[in-house]
Amino acid sequence: MNPEQIFKPNSNVYFIGIKGTGVCALAELMYNSGIKCGGSDIPEVFYTDAILKELGIPYNEEFNAKNITNEIDLIIYSAAYSADTNPEMAKAQELGIPMLRYTEALGAWSAKFDSTGICGVHGKTTTTAICGVIMQAANLPAQILVGSAALDFGGRSTLCLGNKYFIAETCEYRKHFLSFCPRRIILTSVESDHQDFFPTYESIRDAFVEYCRLLPKGGQLIYCADDKGACEVADIIKNDNRNIEIIPYGFTAHGDFKITSYNVENERAVFSVAGIAGDFKMRIPGRHEALNAAAGLALAASLAKNESVANGTDCGALKEKQIIFIKNALENFKSTKRRSEILGEAKGIIFMDDYGHHPTAIKTTLEGIKSFYPKRRLIVSFMSHTYTRTAALLDEFSQCFNDADVMYFHKIYASARENYKGGVNGITLYERTKKERDKLNKNETYYIDEVDDAFAPLCEMLKSGDIFVTLGAGNNWPLGVKLFERFKGANND
């Protein structure tokens, strides 16, 4: 499909599953471009309800074939639905209305712009959000789409700064990112994950290679030189001899985006980048956040150079004023929902939530938190996501919680997409991890099957000076919210 034919102003597009983060974000971008948007979803309230109502995008809170008429030009649907089970999709098929899966529609939208796809097993969400605040600070005309609610975007997943560039988080699962049309790619990390679809490391690596091979002649691959898998993909692309510019960033990188120093001072990360004078500061913990910022700086430099060439100046670098604004933006960066998100502080206890669910991300996140708050006792509630991931990476999981002073494990959060018949469960993970932690004299490791049952013992345990983190892609995050509200209420007692 030709993007200009699909996304014509005043055309009528209907979104099935419109409350989903990505689907709602795409609807917002299209609505802002003059396309008539509407849709449907389940009655349950999501944060996107408020966004849709603020924009004035109408939606039905049921899936009903009567909602689909010949006035609709295109249907975009969430991958969670199919014509076999969704009456609206079945009706659209009957009427011959064109339909695109969300990832296909995102790819078609990306073809309208000079687009950058941000990908990786870890870090892509935060990196995309960081790119957004950097683009805003540098006054670069871009649209940004993040796969989560970005606190710096006013709780939305989109930031609209112009119509020349498009920067989007792109997902490797089931190779969804192959629908995207990138001019540039940021690659943060590659390692084994999504074992239900990528049974081996080589299979997921090859998917990233396939994605990077979508880059056109003269395209750019910006990759993390500190990540072994990303380096392997970059080497394969380099050996293709396809005239792709390969730009490394990170602590072990060479060139302008090498991180030359990193320290923690007064609960701030302070770091420097080879090609830009002066220090950068960030208030969210972890060396990995400096890496994400370096990726954003590399992209900003590329787009700034592109702008200067287009303007006939070809200065080839970010201007001093842009750098000043970028430094301020990074120090004030708040991240996204469930990515090192600080819920608040009550009774001297900091409450935080993080989506980290892969051993590497967990280890990196906890190291970062501990380095920021070395004098605080770190207490963690963890709910593992998917049986297949837990079973495949059980050894890695058991050794990634060493920075936590106290650990609470819960039952595994299952996925509807897997059919696991093995013997690994939440208790298996707890027992294996407890054995590893006991070797380090980290003797406070507990298992409470149901998350809600951990509320009472944590109320007794938590005290001033602690930091409490709900961690994982499961549904244990309400525990942190409930505890924060409990201790915040105690402030008024």
C-alpha cells in the first residue's frame, strides 16, 4: 500500500483495540495530521481513555459488528484480535474494508518520513523517550512514538515536534519490526529472549540482522559497543558492504559517542561524551541510562547535520545552544511509566517501579539503584514474566538479584501466548535464587505466592531509609502503589 493513499487527510480510520498504548499513540499522530479517527475496545479503564477523550477521538467500549460501516476507509487492529473471534473484523472482511495490523500500519506511517527505528532486547523504551526530550531540546522537527507512557510527554506515548522525522520504538517479537521503514536504526542490545518464538540466540540475532538490512544505501546503524550481541549484528552489517554508516556508542566505543567518564554525585549520574564538551547529568539511576543518552546524542547529531546540509550550512555538529538545552533536558528527564519510575517518598521510604523482566535488565537496574542509594536498604518484589523465559534463563535469573538486600518472589505471571508444560515455577526460581544469595550472606529471600499476601509483612518490614521496588512485567506493580499510599497516609496520622 502506498502511504499517501492510505493516510489521506479527511479519510476515516477505525482502530480496533484503540486503548492499547501503541494503537492509541498512532491514532493520535494520525488525528493530528487531519485524519478522522475512531475505534473500539473493552470497557476496562486505561490511562489512554483520558488521552482519547482529551483529543476528542470517539470510541465504543464493545466490539460490535454494527460499529463497522462502508464509511470506514481503513481499519487498524491490535495483534490481540483476529477475524475469527472479533465481530468487527469479521464485518470488515465481509464489507471488503482494508485492514492493517498495528505493526503494519506503523510501518506504513514510517514510510512517510525520514524514520528512525529504535530496537533492542533492553532499553528501547527509555532510549526512545530520551530521544524525544533531546529532539525537543535541539528543536528538531520530529514525531516520537514510545511503547509506554512517557512522563516527559505529559503521560502520553507521543511527542509531536514537526513532520520531517519520525522516531519510534520498534519491537522484535515475531519480527514485528520488519514492517518498519527505517533510514536510521538505534540498536541497544541483542541476546536470547522471547524463547517461544526465538528458540536460540542465533534466531533472535538473525532477526535483528534482517531488520538492519532494511536500511537503505546511506542509512545509519547506531549501535551499543558495550553489548556483545549488538556488536555481532553491527559486524555482520559491516561485512555486507552495503554503504551503511556504522556509528558506535558506549563506554568501549571509539569516536564521538564514547562515554569517557561516569560517576554518581548527590544522587545524580554525571558522565561525559568524547565528542561533546562538558558533563551531562541524569537523575535516574544506572550506567545503562548514560548509554541510552549517548544513543540519543548520536541520533541528534545525525539529524542536526542533516538539517544543516538541507539549509546549506553543513556545520556537521550540534550547536552550542542546542547542547546547553540538551544537557538541561537530560538532567530533568523523568523516564517512562514502569522504567525506574519513582512513585514517591513517604515516611523516609522511596517507592519505585520498574518493568525489568530479563536477567540482564534486572541486574543492570538493581546495580544502578544501589549505586544511586548506597546507604539505603534495597527491598525488591519480583514477579517473573512467562514460564518459557524463566525456564530458559533460570541460571541467569538466579544470579541477577545480588544487589537487593531483601527479595520477595511470587508466582510466575503467565502469558496467553505460551503453552508451557515443564516443571519450572515461581518456587523453582525462588529456591535457585535463595541458594545463590545465601552464598553471599544475603539471607533475606522470601517466597509469597500471591502478591497481595505480601502487603502485611512488608508493612511491618519497611522503615525509614529503605527503598522498595516492584520489579518485573507481571502484575505486582499495584503492591508498590498500595504500600506507598499506606505509608503516605501514615504521614498524616
